[in-house]
Amino acid sequence: MANYSEYKGKNVLITGGLGFIGSSLAIKLVEFGARVTLLDAMIPNYGGNLFNIKPIKDKVKVNFSNITDANSMNYLVQEKDYIFHCAGQVCHVMSLTDPFPDIEYNIKGTAILMESCKRNNPNVKVIKTGTRGQYGAAVHLPVSEEAHTNPKGIYEISNLTAEKIMKVYNDIHQVKTVLLRLTNIYGPRSQMKHSRFGVVNWFVRQAIDGEKIKIFGDGKILRDFLYIDDCVDAILSSALSKDAVGEILNVGVDNPTTFMELVEIIIKLAKSGSWEFAEFSPERKAQEPGDFYSDITKIKNKIGWQPKISLEEGLNKTIDYYRAYKKHYW
């Protein structure tokens, strides 16, 4: 496993740094002694939340700017050792009705970031948090990095395009990149105001509020659900690994769970809430890929990472966090 003491004294930029994954990375990096700058445009309903960095608010720099602002990026990338690229439009449902934020932030924003690195800091290493949705529906399970990509929405297409842009800068311009495809991430610091980001966290909110959780279809669809601390561990380990440079790596769980099992565990742990079957909405049905879970053999072999936190343990931590800090998230 990685030696996180290597982050001590390093200069780090996190795009989307006030969001779910970005803020979780920031807290760990500060703990390891890094000098952290957070970039966030604080676009409404995208997940940026100053409360996310309350434990470290006096130990990081925050820049309220947009990744599509080339002048800001030209300045912010300078003298950075690592850039964790988490910014973007992250709602696949929203992309069905308005594709332009995906194009603006995920594609154009990534191109501006990488061009800024090429011109101002070509020795930096840039780590991208992409999505398992880039694959589309699974042809074979579990899904490895060698699987064909046939994404079903603009959100997923824009993430795949961003990944390919970064690969070009790695291969042609020698700006080192690590390209991660994340599964369904859940845990503390994700926004909970609506159901468009993160199905697990939305179910947790409904259970805490004593509401009825809707299980689409027959509840037997398989997914892999990864707790945020394991996700952060994978991202930080990948960034330190020389073997990960220029590589595409799945970050997920090789032990899938049905939605029915997920909901039953949440209700049991929360001791509140109930569930019912429901028909898919037209938007969700159009993008539902069916069973999907990740083959994580490559990341295990390359950097020695694998998830450590069980679904039940992760859900317990998530429920406890939101019960304590509910007012900051919905």
C-alpha cells in the first residue's frame, strides 16, 4: 500500500474541492501534511458545501472560481505537485434534459485544466475521478477496464471524453495522468437535497426521515457500493503509484449487492423507514444499465488497493453522520 507520508509538504489542488469526494480527499491530505487548495464554483445543487471542510477550514485555501476560467486555471495549477480533478456536472438524469453543462464543465473544463498544466506546470500529476457509467450496460460481469465503452447518456459520454482528453495530454504532452472509473460511492459529505446524486445516500435520507423508499423494478438489480473512505484510499494510493500513470483503473467492489438487500440493510440500521416497489421513471429507465459491478483485479495488482469497509459498516457510519449533521445537508 501507499506511503501517505509522501504527501507531507506537497502542494495539491482539488477541483470541485467543496463537494463530496473533493472535500473527503482534502481532509485526508491535510491530515497527511499536504498544502491544499480547493477550487469550487459553488454552482447550486452540484454538491459544494462549506460545511464539508469544517474540520480543516483554517488549514486550506479556497478559491471560488470555475474550472472553465482559463485565467484562474493558469494561475492555480502553478507549483502544484498533484491535481485531483473532481469538478464537473455529475447528474446523469439532468444531462438528459440539458446536455450543455456536461459539455461546458466536463469536456471544456477538462481541456482548459490540461492545457493550463501543459503550459504552466507540465510536471504535475493529474488524477481524474470518472464514472463506471462510461462503460454503459455490462456485456460481461464483472466489468473490467478492457470492456467496450458504450455510454447511454451525455453525462457518461462527457466523462469518457474528458478521460480521453487527459489520455492525450499524458501520451502526447507528457502531463502525467491517472484515470479512475468510480463505482457507486456513498458516505458522509454528499448533498442530500434531491435524489439525483447517489442512490445510497438518498435512501439513507429517506430512512432517517421515516419515508417510504421506492425500489425500482423487482429489486434484484446488482450494483457494487463503495464507502467514501475506501474510495479516497484508492484515489490517494493511485496518485502516488508510478505504475498507475497513464492507466485506466476501476475503483469499486467485487462483491455486488441487490437494491433490495441494500434497502433492507439501511432500514434495519436506521430503525426507521419502509419500502415499496415502483416503476422506473422514463428518464431512469432510459439510462438503467441493468446489473453492473466492477472487476478490480487491475487496481489490486497495480497498486495493492482493495476495499476494506463492509457495506453494513459503511452504512452505519453514514447514518450516524447525517443524523448528527442533517441540517447542513437538507
